[in-house]
Amino acid sequence: MHVVVVGAGVIGAACAEALSAAGATVTVVDRSGPAAGTTGAGEGNVLVSDKEPGPELELAQASRRQLPELLAKLAEELGQADVEWQPKGGLVVATTDPQPLHDFAARQREAGVQAHPITAREAFELEPNLTREITAAVHYPEDGQVQPVLLATTLLSAVRQRGGQLLSRVTATGVSKHALLTDSGVIACDHVVNAAGPWAGDFAAKAGAPIPVLPRRGVILVTTPVVDLVRHKVYDADYVGAVASGDADLQTSTVVESTPAGTVLIGSSRQRVGFDDTIQVDVLRELARKAIRLFPKLRNVNVMRAYGGFRPYLPDHLPVIGEDHRVPGLWHATGHEGAGIGLAVATGRLLAELMTGRTPHIDPKPFRTDRPGLAL
Amino acid sequence: MTVVVVGAGPAGVNAAVTAARAGQDVLLIDSAPRIGGQYHRQSFRAKEIRVAHDRVKHLPDTSVWAIEGNRLHLTGSRVVTASRLILATGAYDRTLPFPGWDLPGVYTAGAAQAMAKGQGIALGRNVIVAGTGPFLLPVASSLVDVGVKVRVFEANSPSQNWLRETKALIAGRRKLVELAQYAKVAPYYRERTAVIAAHGDDQVREVTVAKLDQDWNPLQTKRIPVDAVCVGYGFVPQLELAISAGCRISSGFVEVDEDQRTSVPWIFAAGEITGIGGAELAAQEGIRAGAAAAGVQLGLTVDRRFAEALTRVYPVKKGWRGWLTDDTIICRCERVTHRKLQAAAENLTATRAVKLASRAGLGVCQARICGHTVADLLDLDPTTFARRPIATPIPLGDLAANPVEEP
Ligand SMILES: Cc1cc2nc3c(=O)[nH]c(=O)nc-3n(C[C@H](O)[C@H](O)[C@H](O)COP(=O)(O)OP(=O)(O)OC[C@H]3O[C@@H](n4cnc5c(N)ncnc54)[C@H](O)[C@@H]3O)c2cc1C
Ligand SMILES: Cc1cc2nc3c(=O)[nH]c(=O)nc-3n(C[C@H](O)[C@H](O)[C@H](O)COP(=O)(O)OP(=O)(O)OC[C@H]3O[C@@H](n4cnc5c(N)ncnc54)[C@H](O)[C@@H]3O)c2cc1C
């Protein structure tokens, strides 16, 4: 079986890895190259803490379990698989009404998430520089982070090691029976996987199978390196509301985290502004304000960089994973919005299971392309 | 509404004064405390330049850290709205990596010049100036002035290359007169020669000097003792504001028409960000930009023939890549070696992916030092490393504060 994956972002890479592990011959094409899109433009949080119980949380929990196992396997196969994986846990804090956070955590616990309410004192032990104004704190030991570009390139290394191919600077322009059409010729294959991220809607339309994927802009601030100011990942409890909302207006939900290099990342905003990537200072200001509210000492730390990208999202805020109901042989794996890094591994595995006719390890139904939430 | 000029070097100062004389209110912004830019600021030989016009307001010690439409965000939580913008942000000197270039005692030519001229510091008794370009001569000359024994190694062969540039030589005859004052370094000047490695434990003690072929591949080498090395391989334009403002960049510089107008109609650019040609050309371009921004026709043309010839006479040739070893540091801020860069960047095509995978260019200098090098090594577009929506680091507290409108 020969499968061509369109898109060498983390989702395309994870699909390609899982397919090659399942015995398929895999070719990955990208109009630029690995991690040239959203995957190289965001953070690498692997979170269960921010998700309501439901299909996305299930996918996230599966992915979180599989990630360290897969990395261990790849390390053996490739000699190394250093993706800066840090299972360091996250801390969600409320600075206003504590009740919504406690309710949310209780629902998550029922769904099997480790969500431990802790006292303010315990929170300060975990994060000594945290604001003293917190009203509630919940510790999520399962939260972790990776370096997204390294995750994508490591997955692709495994694909190539197993005889797969990576074709950079090749743009997919459509499909025909048993082939992918590209600007550099026709590639014969049994299946095509659309993992083109925020541009997946464009490719899907050209392939005759439109899906309503849209971009949602996000920016992140990066500080100069500081020693020990932030130890884990800390989120403002207002995060949860913003993730689930489809509002076009600016939303910021604060995630403050340190990286192995000592820089502090402050993310991130959510805005629907098409593919416009001009910088908006009021967005940066909002991020800075909220970060300082959580860690007052950040006030004197320099911000040296701002960057961002476009999250691929679908109107009902769930990804599509599976075969298109209109064009047989065309599969979609996209629409992971602000969680593609954390959802990648299980997405790849689910897609490979469906394509090779194995029993899916999670229920694929909520991610089908013919679900009501995607009706055009 | 105001004409805003960013950069108070020869280009910016002349632009400001010209626009003011044409009746405009001008705000002249520079991150340095004094007017003059790179050259005049630190050189006692260069004429001092002053801004004597009451329509020009000079804002010293102020950096423009972001451009958003016609709003300029300034350090210290200030903003200013510009009716016309003139970018004159200049260029900084380029270094090429070689084994040992990160040792104490290896300086950029610009830094060496600043120390010798500005502060009278000699760097050592026995100093090598290496690289390419006419700029090596004033650097060497100022070192001679403070009593240093200097040798100058020019990697190209300008004495041959200029023979093919007669028109440019005539156009640049005044420049030649300027260069003639450095005749005192001629006895210590060698062409097709470069420092390809520096050696020492805590500080540079010796260097490997190579005779080069025309592509800069080493032919013969020898080791010689030194106290310090000053390196300069041309200049890198300071493009981040122009890029943020959406100005078109071509061949590595801001593209301008004969009025110094960029592809964004209300923004003009002058000086080294539009091409490297020395202080005098920068000043002329500034005059044109100032006039055009004020809506005045000058009927004066700028002769760029000499400047254009400079890039042909003093190119950076590919052979320097062969000077590197696996362990040579490429990015100083993040201590990324050549081996690590090559391994991390394998198969990558996008600059941001390369930066994140290798960490090259992610440190405090934000790829100002290594960006061009990394781009050359991996065949990427160097201007992609100059995308810095935040042009200069600012405290988060300043970003968070409500900005005050600069009158
Ligand atoms: C600011 C920000 C912060 C984020 N933080 C997190 C986080 O902390 N945790 C998390 O899990 N997620 C996060 N995300 C989301 C995550 O980055 C995305 O969900 C994920 O990267 C999507 O991956 P992808 O492979 O679907 O898309 P992409 O990475 O965009 O890959 C798509 C690829 O397809 C290629 N392509 C497009 N069209 C074609 C074509 N016609 N032919 C060939 N190739 C084509 C593109 O070049 C691109 O390389 C964040 C996103 C942003 C913007
Ligand atoms: C050490 C040295 C010695 C030189 N010697 C000679 C010589 O002998 N003869 C000769 O002809 N040329 C010489 N040059 C070249 C000469 O300096 C340049 O040709 C000339 O300075 C270019 O002028 P400019 O106005 O384009 O830029 P610059 O003089 O570089 O001025 C740019 C100004 O912009 C400011 N700036 C940049 N970004 C920002 C920002 N974001 N916010 C606020 N301000 C900003 C900088 O602080 C700087 O003052 C020398 C250069 C150097 C570095």
C-alpha cells in the first residue's frame, strides 16, 4: 500500500510515522518543508488540563499516554529522539471566582484526568514567584511539553529510516483516481492524506471534497533567558473559556512556561483575522499584562521576540480524522486548532488503524467528515 | 502630523534637516544618546554633524521597537503617529565564523575602530585586521594611530578587480581621495589572504593565516602570533523596521525608487539600508529622501556607480565554508556548532523551523550576528532572519503599560 501525505507539519508527520509503522509505503509532500507551517509557529504544550470531557479530551489522553512510549521506541530505532519532552506538569490558577475552576476539574476527574486541587501554599511551593492573589489552584501532573519542530522532524526521520520519502517544495494541487496531482507531476498511490493544516480547506476544495477549515491567528511572546522565575506551566483559569469559543474577537488566555533554554514563553492569543500576520501591539500588550498579573516579577524581564501562526480550526472545534465520504481514497487529518502538537500521536495512530482496517483504539465517530457539525 | 525619521546617522540627519527646511515638522529618533550614526559618533576625523533647525526635534536614547500602520512604538511606552516615515537605520558589520572566532581577543572591525578611535584603546601591540572591503583601511589606520603594529589581510583582490571598474572609479574619485589618506597602512596590506583560524586557551595567541584562491579556498597556511584580531566582511543592513512596515526588499536591501521612496508610498529609506556605499552617499540619499517626503522636487541625482561596484570588488566568496570545522561555533548566543546546525537543519526549508530545531538565531542578538552565516550555509534567504516584529528587546512592564502619545 502506497500512501501520500500532504503536509509535513506535526500531523502529517505523525500520520506518516504511524502508517509506515503499520507497513505502508509512505511519501510525504510539502509545498515548503518540514514544520514550515503552524507546527513551527506555536508552542509545544501537551495538555489534558484545558479540555472539557468529550472526544477531544479522549484523543488528548490517548496521545499523552502514547507519546513517551513512541519516543522511547523511536530513540531505539533512530539512535536518538530528543524532542525536549518535559513531563513537568501544569498548574491552573484562578484569580477571581474559584468555583468554575473547581467544577471543571471535578468533571475532568470523572473522565480520568489527574486534577488535584491544591492550597495556595502548595502552589507557591511549586511556583515561588506566582502572584499572591490566587483564589484557587489545580495541579495537573500529566501536562507536559515538547519542541514541536523536533517532534515533527523526528517522526519524519523514522519514516525515512523505514524507506519512506520526503518531497519538499512540492505543492499538491488535487487528486485523481489512485493518484495525487502536484505541481511537479502525478504521484500514483492508493490513498492520499490531507494534513495541510490551515490550508487543508484549500487543498480539500481542489480535491473535490471541501471541508470548512479556517485559520485562527495566535501570537506568543518570548523573553530573554531568566533563571528560575517560572518552573512549570502556569495557566490562568480563563483559558478554558477561550479555547472552546468561536468568537472572532481577540481572546487571550495566559500560558506562562519556561523552556530548557531559560526563556519564558507567554502565550497566546486567539483571533480570527484570516491569514493576516501583521503584528498588533494591543494583542502583545494584553499578553504582557496577563503574564505580569500571574508573575509580577516578569515586569522587569525583557521580551525579545514575538511570533505566531494560524491554528487550523473547524466550526465545531473538533479535528477531522478519517476517509472522506465523497472522494474515496482521500483521507483528512486536520483541524486540530490549538492542540495539534498534543493530539498528533493518537491522530496518526487512529488514521493508520482506520486505513489498514484494524480496530481503532478510540471511537472514530466524532471525527468523521460527514458529521453534522461540518455541514457546509 | 509629523515626518518621522528613524536613525540619526548621515542619512537620517540630512533627511531631517532637508524636510525641515522644506517646511515640515520633523521628529528624529535614534537609539544612541548622540547624533551621528555609526561613523560620526565614534570618529574624531569625521566632521561633527549637528542638527540646527528648530523644526527638527531630536529624541535621543529612543528605539523604535515596532511599527504598526503609521504608528511607531517607542521605548519607554511612547507612541508617535507619522504622516511620512523615513527609515535610515543603517548597517552593522558582518563577521564570518572560523575556528576560534569566539575567543576573547577576536573583535569585529567596527568594535575595534570604536575602541581605538573613540577611547584610544589599542587592543594589543600586534594586531591583525582581516576581512574584505575598503572599511578595513580606516580601521587599520586608527589602530596605527594608537601605536599598534598592524597587518591587514584582504580576502579579495581589489587591485585586480578595480581594473574592470573604470567608470565606477571615476564616479568615486572623491572616495579614492578619502582612501588615499590611509596610505600609511599600505606596507602591511596583503590581498587574497585571510585569518582562517584563531588559537589560544583563554585568549587568542596565534592565528592561522591562509593564502586564498579566488573562491577563498586556502592554498597555503602558516601560524603567526598575535594579540588581537579584528574581522569585518562587509555590512548587514538593519532591515527589521522596513520589513515590519511591509517595504519590499530586493537583493538584501530596501528597494527604493529615484526619490528614495519604498514600495510603501508614505515610507522612504536612505543610507546603508538601501545599499552599502559609505557616509557621503548615505548623506546624499538622506537629502533626497527628506525632500521627497516633504513633497519637494530636487532635480539632483545620486551617483550609485561606485557603491554598486563595491559589491563586485569585495564580494563574500563561498570558500569560507571550508574554513569551518564540525566544532566551530556558528551561533554565539546559543553556542550552536556547525555540526549541530547541519544535523538539525537536515531537510528543513523554512527559516523558523531551522531556528527552532537548531536554536541558531534564537538568542539575545536575535540572529543579527549569525543570521547571514546560517542563511549562506543552508541556502536560505538571509532577509528571513531579519524578520523581527519586536525590533529591540523591551521590558514586559513597558509593553504592558498604557503608551503615551509623543507630541
Ligand atoms: C500561537 C500558537 C500556539 C500554539 N500552541 C500549541 C500548544 O501549545 N500545543 C499544541 O498542541 N498545539 C499548539 N498550537 C497548535 C498547533 O501548532 C497546530 O494544531 C499544529 O501545528 C497543526 O499541525 P498541522 O500539521 O495540522 O499543520 P501545519 O503545521 O500548518 O502543517 C501543514 C503543512 O502543509 C503544507 N501545505 C499546505 N498546503 C499544501 C499543499 N497544497 N501542498 C503541499 N503542502 C501543503 C504546509 O506547508 C505545512 O507545512 C499552537 C498554534 C499557534 C498558532
Ligand atoms: C566603525 C565604522 C567606521 C566607518 N568608517 C567609515 C569611513 O571611514 N568612511 C566612510 O565613508 N564610511 C565609514 N563607515 C560607514 C559609515 O558609517 C556608513 O556609511 C554611514 O554611517 C551610513 O549612514 P546611515 O545614516 O545609513 O546609517 P548609520 O550611520 O549606521 O545610522 C543608523 C542609525 O540608526 C539608528 N537605529 C537603527 N535602528 C534603530 C531603531 N530601531 N530605533 C532607533 N534608532 C535606530 C542607529 O542607532 C544608528 O545611529 C564606517 C562604519 C562603521 C561601522
